Amino acid sequence: MKETIIIAGFGGQGVLSMGKILAYSGVMQDSEVTWMPSYGPEMRGGTANVTVIISDKRISSPIANDYDTAIVLNQQSLDKFEPMVKPGGVLIYDANGIVNPPKRTDIEIYIIDAASECARLGQPKLFNTMVLGGYLKIKPIVSMENVMLGLKKSLPERAWRLLPENEKAILRGGEIIRQVR
């Protein structure tokens, strides 16, 4: 098993954190893992993406030119990474800020309205874990137990009190994601 994932959006959406949680989760279940972030100098509001590879075999390079899964959280990222999803792969997007939805017919496309759900709940900081939960519903490459361990590892100790809310957000993400085609 090898899963190559790109997570992309604006800085401040929790893109890099989502990748870090996923990477730590893979480490917790003894997988081979790479985590390679990329972001502009402006950080919050600028573009950010992270490539995560989780495999049961050695990973020869952290650099990927195509992806099994793309999780895109803004139009710029959709435009850039939709063509890089392997045929038969998966593209997940949050509808907030997407003007031109994905067009490809050779990949599975899912939508998750995490931004509007988090706004409804009054919990905007749970956005990234809700999106992660949607992804894990489609591709359960790491167990929930390891996701929670990865989440705890990636959060500072002062934020551990938020672990139950994050767990609920992960589960809610799995409930609200839906396939477009």
C-alpha cells in the first residue's frame, strides 16, 4: 500500500497541520512516511500545500508529480492540482470559495462543506480536522486510534483539551462528505 496525497489551500486553513496529523498518524502505525510542506513567504492568506506519502514499503523520494488523492481548499489549488491526480484517483474539495468546480471524469470527486458546517457549529478552528475526517471516510489508511495519537503529537500540550472536539469534527467530516461523481 502506498498513498500519495497533496493537501492545498490558503495559509491559515490548517493545510500543513492536516498533513502533519496524517503523517504522525502513519508513523504511529509503523508506516513509512514523508511530509513535505510548501508555502509562500506571506503564510496566512498565501498559498500553502503539503505532500504526504504513507507506505508500507520504503519511500524512495518525498517529491511527487502526481497524486492518488488531492484535497483542495481554494480555487487556485483546484486549478493547479486537479490535473495532477492520477486517473482513478480521488479529489476532495470544500465548496467554499470554489467558483469553477472540478471537471475531470476519470477520477472520483467528493465535496465536503466543512467551512459552512464549522461556521454553523461556531467552531472555525475545527475546519482542517473535519476535512481530514472526510478524507479518512473515503480512504481509511490510518486507524482512528492512530489519528488521535497523531493529533495529540502534533498539538501543543496546551491544546490537548480540544482533542474531544477535534475527534467529533473528524467523525462529522466522515458524515458530511459526499461523492459528486
